[in-house]
Amino acid sequence: MESASKAGPGTLRGWLDEQFGDLLWQLSNFWFGMTLLGIWGFMTLLGVVIDQGKDPASYFDAYPAPLARLVLRLHLDNIYHGTAYVALIGFIIACMTLATFKRVIPARLPPLHPVKIDKVPLNATITLPGDPAGVRERVAAFFSDKGFLVRKRELGGVEWTFADQHNWARRGVLIAHLGFVIVAIGTTLYWASGYSGETAIVTGTEATIPQNGTRLKLDRFAYEFQPIRTRNGLVYQPIDYVSNLEVAPRGGAFQSRVLRVNEPLNVDGTLYYQSSYGVALSLRLTRNGKPEAGSPSAPLKEGDAFPVGATTRVIRYERFVGTIDKSGGIGPDPRPNKPGAILDVFDGEQPIGRALVPIGRDLDLGNGYRIAATGFTFFSGIQYRHDPGIPFVALGAFVLLAGLVISFHFLPARLYVRVDATAGGSQVSLAATTVKGFEIFEEQFADLVEALKLGLGLGPSSEPENAGT
Amino acid sequence: MSLDQEIILVAISAYLIGTLALLNYLLSRSELAKRIGIPCAVLGCAAQFYELVYRGTTTHIWPLTNLYGSLTLFAAMSVVIFIGFALRYDLWFMGGFVLALAAGFSAYSLTWDVGYLPAVPALQSYWIKIHVPLVISAYASFLVAFVSSLLYLIKYYGEQALAAETVQPTPAATPRAIIVGDAPNLERAAAAGNTLALWLATLPTLSKLDIITYRIVAVGLPLLSLGIITGAWWAKEAWGAYWQWDAKETAALVSWVIYLLYLHLHTRNAWRGLRCAWISAFGFLSIVFCYLGVNILISGLHSYKV
């Protein structure tokens, strides 16, 4: 327990310092941090389970009304951008920082102090001829040659030699935690000034990105499927999706660009991705052979619907079928060989029928109404994202990784060595501690003792003399 | 049967023979069994690597675009990582379990072998040559750590059972006892000829098994971290966002947190040992869910089932 009471006990300042010290100590508690991490995990899981950023009505469609209201009132529909979530991440980072500076580093960098050698689990003694001062120098030189940081102190009238291995690696935790902070800065930058979205552009039409004014015109979308015979039968494997675009930044002229999966376009710092595609369907509604008002003026995307004249019925374009097989069913080939479209008919919200309508044919809807699938055209789904935090996230991730590697692969260890005079010469007593317990250093300690004996001019032995390993 | 199928059957056969031999070594410490088991392990993983290279070179299709290929690499990497650690720390006694799991995953991979399929557009990236091997190597490390934890738990509960049988009080543990792994009940029972005790005594001490697991996890976690980072970078190129809370991403993050927790808790004396062994075992279950459960059961951005 730490308390900072420079102003002295009994004074208000001293009391406040003590309370503040207590608060920081509690906030840096391991289990407190773990609890925060657990809450973060729970909130994150909620964000995975509950669709984010949807229209409020969609939650009432997906969940019972009380649950949907709860989702909306608690803003669980936008959890990752909520104040609570962002504040929690900030709080976790603050606690990690406190834990690093108040607990981890002080524990990993203990002051140089004497130990009772025989009480430390890893210990050994070596007796040899020679005066203690000379032996002490030889021991110090041995550890220096082995790459240890050697420091000498006279403590309680005894000359101690402290040999540290990988002392620098004690800061691995700090580096890893720093990585988290840098990642958080990057994600905050995106949260503060980035944007993303998706647009679907039908062939021959144009879309404008609202956030940056960039105009995208789709000249052509194409895909490639390869029929491949596998052990499970014929598979139509998608090979390529490609959009031929005309792109004009705000105030600029159109330029031809090609967009493919895994090959995003960078336009003034905003990246555009080939994310999906679909087939837009042209439909014509007639009544008694004459075009009906309310017939869709533009091709419909999958899922779009329109009313049938003045009736309560609604037609929804469900999906495109590339190949209608000989029996009139859906063929396995997704390519448009003998294309058609699945149309669902609703009366109000009640589904009353579904039909697969070949392109170029029509469907009798009753009361003189007919719906004809007159043609189709592709649309391209394009995602865009402007993320100024990316360099920070990338840097933070690698700093975090470096911290992990340093923490787990470089073992900071400290050897405590004292050399005492004996009747026949000197006795070297060694003990070792590490930041990860004793077992992990056991073999290396035994090897060091053997090497030290050789270095001091003693022959190898099958058992280290009085080794506590 | 095609050549690559014959090769994979050679690998599975080698793993099965190696399993029997190294299980025999675990039980009897027969040097002959070890001398049979080690070459079988080497042959098995060499055959699997050859099979992957054969597939890649004959079809010009990167072989890790489906579950069959990745499971093949998973089994082979598990054995490679095991061999690496066994050479360094003399862990051949664990080999029977590792090879049995490798044989099981290899056999299971055959059920996903539909033939040669070119990669779907999302997988046509150089990242697949970096991200997938890294992640699979991490999974493989955790498999080996799981086996080591399993042996820890077997030894721990075996010793507990022996302690329950004896009426003599257990002396309080001293620091020295912790280091050398003194287990008086075990030694007494072994001296009395108890078969279980005799066998448990051949295993490394609990503290050594704990350290073995720690060292393997300490290799696996950076690999998984690197795998997640490269995956995020690839996702940024392919899907426009480095993190989308896809089921696979979330499951990988959960596994990462579990192993990070393991390594953090391992620094605490009270948690080192039994509790950490359970966390490692649980961590591997999360890895299996992340790897196979998500791929097979949950539809998402990573659902490349064929």
C-alpha cells in the first residue's frame, strides 16, 4: 500500500494525498482492471449479437417490442460509438497505465538489497582458494562477459555483487500497454474524423459520396464463375468481381478506374472497395394490356417492392436466378444463361404467392394486372472508408506485439552474489530471482553455476556444490 | 486414389504408428519406442508438407484456401512445433497425444477434401500466404500447450488421488519443495510399487510441466497476435475495415484474451500451476471453436467451407 503524505500526517493535505494515493492504488488493482475488461467484453459481445446502426423499425421486426425499446433506449444499436463504450476504453487504458507505473514496474525493478542466500530457492555456494577481493573481481568479470549488468554495493558491511540479465526487458509490459494506447488513439481518430459507408450503383448510373462529394459512375460490372468438377459434384466457383468506374473527386474530372476485390481504390485518402454485387430487375406493370401508372420507373434491387396499382397487393423482387433449368426450377449455374427472377406477392403484409418469372415473360396477377420482367442489369456494391487512424492502429499493433515478445521471451533475472572469506580461501554464494518465479530459471541457473566454477578455475562437477536447485 | 490422397494416408499412418510408439514411451520409457516414434512424427509432417507443396505446384492453386488445406497445415505444424520443443526440452513423452491429435485432425481434413478449387476473389491476395500460416502456427502451438496442460492435470489429479489414499499427513511445501517438485505422497506410493505412482513419477514435476506450457503459449500468443494483425490488414484491403466484429474476428479476439490472461496470471504465484493449466486447456477449446466451430457452424466473412 502506498500513501503520499508529503504534507505530513494529520493535515488536510496529507489526508487528501493519502486518499488520492489509495484511489490510484485501487484503480491499478489487477482484478479491477480485469473486471473492466470483462465489462468491455460483455459490451462488445452485445454489439456483436445486436445488429448495429440499423433503422429503429428493424429492431422491432427482429425482437419483441419491450426488448427492441430497451435496445433503442440504452443505445445498444450503436454501442461502439456510444459515450459509455468509448469512456470505458479510456478508463481501461488509464487503469493499465496506472498498473504499469504503480505496480508492474516497481515490482519488476526492485531496489538493490541484500538477501538471505540460502532462503532463496535458487542458490549455490562455491568454495575456492584465493582472497575474497580477487575472487569478487573474477566473479564480476565472469558475469560481465556473459552479458549481465554488474553492479556492486556495500550493504550492511557486506560487499554485494548484483548481476542483472535482460534488465531492459522489464519494460516489455510498459511497451505492450503503450501499444494499446496507440491503437486506442488510432481508433479514436477514426471515431472523431473518419467515415465509412456503402453505396450500390446500377450500371450506367452515378452515385455521389455524401461525405466527400466524390462521384462514382459504373460503366460496367462483370463477374467470372468457373464450373469445376469436384468430388462433391459440379461447383460454380466465383473467380473475379470487377467494376469499371468513372471516378471524379469533388470538383475534379472523371477518370477511368478499375475496382476489384482486394484491390481498393484510393481517391484523396478515401478507400473504395468492391464489396458486393447484385442484379437489378426491370419490371413493367400492365392492366388489361395497357401500361399501369405506378410501374417501377427504375430497375429494382433485390428486396425492393412496389404496390400493384390501386390494390393492397405488393410485389417484391426477391432474387435473380441465373439459369432456369429444364423443369422450370432454379438451375445451379449462377451465370445468366436462361435468366429469371423470383417475385413474391403480398396482400398487405401477408405473403400470398411466389413465382419464378423468366426474363422476357410476364405473370398474371389477376384483375387484369400482369407483371413482366423486361430485363436486368448489374449493380455494384461499393464500400468506402476514410480512416485517418490507420497508421496509429498499425503502429500500435506492432508496438503491442513487440511488448509481448519482450515480456514473454526475455527473462529479466537478478543474481545476488557475495564472496566471504573462509579458512582455506573464499566462498562464493549466489542466489537468483526472476520476475516469473524460480522454476523458469532453474536450468539456466545450474548452467551458470557450472560455467562460473569453470571460469573460476574449478573443474566441472556432476553436482553443483550445495546448489539449492 | 490420387497421389495427394495417398500421401496424406501415409502421413496419417505414420502419425498412428508414432502415436502408439510414443504412448508406449510415455508409459514405459522404452528407448526403442522413442526411436520408432520420432521418425514417424518426422515422416508424417514431412509427408503433409510435401502434399501441400504437391497440390500447390500441380494445380497452381495456393493450397490453404480451404479447410482441407488448412487442417493439413495445422496437423503438420502441430507436429513440427512439438518436435522443436521436444528437441529443446526433451518432451518426447508428450508425443503420443500430439500425434494422436494430428492424426485425428488429418483424418477429419479428408472429409473436407472436395478436390482442386481456385480461390474465391476475397482469398486472391498475397496476404493469404502470410496470415493463414501465422494463424495456423499459433493454433498448432496451442495444441501442443494443451497436451502439456493435459499432462499437468493428469499428474496433478493423479497425485491428489494418491494423497487421498495415504493416511500420512503431507508436509508443508517449502520453497525448495516447489523447485524440485518433491511430492512425498507420490514418492511413497512409488516406493510401495503403486503402478500409477510409478508412472506419474516418470513425468516431469508439476512445476516443470507448468513452465513447459508457459513456454509454448509464449510462442503461440505472439504468433496469434501477428496473425490477427495481418488478418486485420488484409481485411482492410479486402473489405474496407480492419475490424468488423465478424464471428471469426470476435472468436480470435476472445482466444487471444484468454491466452493473454493466462500469461498475465502466470506471473502470480497463486495462479501458476493448476489454474493456469485449466486456462490453457480452456483456451485450446476456444481455439477449436474459433477455427472449426466458426468456419463450419457460423456463417460470416470467414465461411470458406469448401
